[in-house]
Amino acid sequence: MKVLVTGGAGFIGGNFVHHMVNKYPDYEIVNLDLLTYAGNLETLKPVENKPNYKFVKGDIADRKFIFDLFEKEKFDIVVNFAAESHVDRSIENPEIFVKTNVLGTTTLLDASKEFNVKRYHQVSTDEVYGDLPLDRPDLFFTEETPLHTSSPYSSSKASADLFVMAYYRTFGLPVTISRCSNNYGPYHFPEKLIPLMISRALADESLPVYGKGENVRDWLHVHDHCEAIDLIIHKGNVGEVYNVGGHNERTNLEVVKTILKALDKPESLISYVTDRPGHDLRYAIDPAKLENELGWKPEYTFDTGIKMTIDWYLNNRDWWENIISGEYRDYYEKMYSNR
Ligand code: NAD
Ligand code: TYD
């Protein structure tokens, strides 16, 4: 089995590459990544010398490059993680989100159709459903919840999902989609809430909480997300969407206070800053379909997962300090310029 993982130098894709390379020694795992600011090959160090792993640098929106790659490699499975993923950046510059998240996806779909890929899996997000009110804890996103996006990021992801379903209906391409809630865990880029707060708290810097910190996110450990995708690509039914989440809702303030307590830092570090425009209030996933149809169950609660994640950041300072200093950007040159 030959599997293309796009965006495998990012947070979730990187964890997924580790998972696949270690779990399936008989598979060939090809990691295709453009190495944008969010891509970091240091994340792949634990697998880079394994015989069933290969890295290719390139852009999922570069049609010629993608078609040449598909023709040469003859992939059985494509798992598309590659994306611009940060909501705040999408508010600053929406265009690159259209290019990578929409055009990149349609390019991969065209190549998958042309070269008879057996399964195309799109890694999507619960943000395509918009948000839920804070005063209705009884409401959850199901796969039937209408798409109703708020940010340029979520709009680009919803658009990509619609194209994926169109390629199933119109061309019979064997597709699946997963829509997961907020992930956390090792190798999370320190511009997102949890790693940002851990790294800043360790440096005794102020922790910028948007608005009043009342917005709710539904946190899932990245390893549980990787297990879910593994299940879906092997056992999921084509043409289906699967929501992924573990019922771990927390307000942002609760998350930040948990981190401060674990690091023995004072709550006076919290600094309330101007809210994000269009800030989604609450995300909450109903994962019943994935649990009932495919038998998925999350392994981590937020309480166990956040403790392990904080320990990981304490034990892997080099990884995130290199990002903050910008040093990680030299890694590709150092490792690959002579290959
Ligand atoms: P990330 O930003 O950490 O990683 C994205 C990766 O894609 C980077 O390595 C980057 O270099 C690469 N990339 C960007 N543009 C590219 C292009 N044009 N061609 C090839 N590679 C390119 O993102 P992440 O948090 O790991 O998210 C991965 C996927 O999961 C995304 O599709 C995102 O929408 C989805 N998702 C994320 C979360 C979350 O909480 N982070 C939750 C649900 C779904
Ligand atoms: P983020 O990690 O950017 O994920 P998303 O916006 O995709 O959910 O943000 C998680 C939550 O934390 C979101 O409600 C915005 C909030 N937030 C802050 O309060 N301060 C910050 O510095 C960041 C990056 C996020």
C-alpha cells in the first residue's frame, strides 16, 4: 500500500506520519509538504531514516508537479492534511487560504481521479459547521448540521469539503471526510492557543486571552485524531463524513488556568486583549457515528492529555525554541540541499 500524506511536516500530519510509519512497516508513506512557516522537518526526525518513509517538497496547488508525482508514485491512498490552518492569519490574508485549501484540494482530487486512487481522504474541521450558542449545552455538531462558516479559514475548508463530495457524486471518486474538533499534543506550532500559552508562561510573558476567555473549544488529543483517520481510511464507507471529537469542552480561560497551575505560574500573567473578529463562540462534536459504525473511542481525557502535552513541551524545548527563534527554517537546507 502506498500512502500520500500531504502536510506531513505540520502538527497533525506530522503525528499521523509517525503513526503510519511505525504501525504499518509494509506500507510506503510519502510525505508531501511545501514547508511553509508551519512546516517543520524537525518533527519528522524520529522517522526520517525509516525505509518505509520518504519526504517530497512541493505545493499541492501546483498542478504539473502533482500530476507528475501521482503518475510516478501510483498512490493507493491520499490523506490531505496540507492547509493554511490558522484563523487569525486567514483574517489578515484570506487569499492564500483559497489557493491552498480550495485549489490545492481540487488539484489533488483531479490527480486522484486521473490516477485511480483507491481512497481520497480529506482532513476537515468542525469549524465548517460554524458555532453553537454558549447557553445551549445540549446542542452538538452532527454530520447533518448545515455548513455555516464564520472565518475565511472555515469558509475555505467548507468549500474544499463541497468539492470532495462533488467528486464522489459526479465522478465516483472514493472519498471520505473527517471533521475533527480542536487538536492538542506534541509538535503543535506555538501560534495556536495551547502551545502559545505554554511557551509564553514558561518565559513569564503575558498570556493574550481574546475577549473574556468565555469561548468554548472541544479539545481532542492528536493521537486520538490519528487513530480515527487510520480507522476511516481502512474501514470507513466511501462518500461519508465522520465527525471526530471526545466531549472535552473547556472555555479558553479554563485551558489557560490549567496550564498556569500545572507550570506553577501566577494567573496575573493573563492579559485580556481585543476579541478576534467574528470569533466562534462554542464548538462541540457529537462523535456517535464514528463510535457506533467504526468502533472508535478516544484514549485520552483532556485532563490526562494536557498533562502529557505540558510534559512534552518541557522535555522538548529545542523543538519549539527553534521555531520561536526561526532556526527551524534552516533545517531543510541543511538536510536536503545536497540530496
Ligand atoms: P499546520 O498548519 O500545523 O500544518 C499544515 C501543513 O501543511 C504545514 O506543514 C505546511 O507546510 C503544509 N502546507 C501548507 N500549504 C501547503 C501547500 N500549498 N502544499 C503542501 N503543503 C502545504 O496544520 P494542522 O493543525 O496540522 O492541521 C492539519 C489539517 O487538519 C488542516 O487541514 C486543518 O484544517 C485540519 N484540522 C486542524 C485542527 C487543529 O486543531 N489544528 C482541527 C481539525 C482539523
Ligand atoms: P486557536 O488555537 O487559534 O484555534 P481555533 O481558532 O481554530 O479554535 O484558538 C483557540 C481558541 O483560543 C479560540 O477561541 C481563540 C483563542 N485564542 C486566544 O484567546 N488567544 C490567543 O492568543 C490565541 C492564538 C487563541
